[in-house]
Amino acid sequence: MIEISKAVAADIIAIEDITKACELAPWNASDYISELSRPDSIFLKAALGDIPCSGFILGRIIPGVVQDAGVDAEIYNIGVHPGRQQQGIGSKLIEWQSRGDLFLFRTSF
């Protein structure tokens, strides 16, 4: 089962490893750490099996944009550990990032 939760500072090394392995846009540890304290940041991780951080998604709420269905957000980075790809992790992360109860996963309030 895929478990989604907020990313925390202890996950940053694994997130950097995923970023490099997936050849994503080059964010470094300090970039990810700074997102943890942004009030508009949505930073989630996925756990599956023996890898506690199998994937992640990082986005931000778009200020002042409220739709009937909820709040708009942008995705800045998403990645899944190469050994865990094609198992629905990326889809689950996008699903949770776009949920109506998104405020439960904001990195700060």
C-alpha cells in the first residue's frame, strides 16, 4: 500500500537522491529545506514497502485563486525512485496534491 504524508527534513537526502536518479530539475538540499517552512508549499512524500521515501511531490498553492472545487496549486517537482516506478506512486502523489483537503498537508500554517 502506498502511504502519503508530509515531507520532513529527515526525508531531504532521499528526495535529493530521487531528484538525481530521475534527472529532475536541479534543486539542492537548501532549496528543499526552505520549502518546508513556506506557508504556501505542499511537499508530500510517498512510502511503499521497504523504501520510506519512494517518491515525492512539491508544489505551491496559488495565492488568491479559489475555485468552486477548492484551491489551485502548481507542481514544481515530482519524482519516484527508479526501483518503485510503474507502481502508481506518481499518480497517487498527484491525486493527493490535488485533493480538496490539501490544507491538511501544507508544510506550515
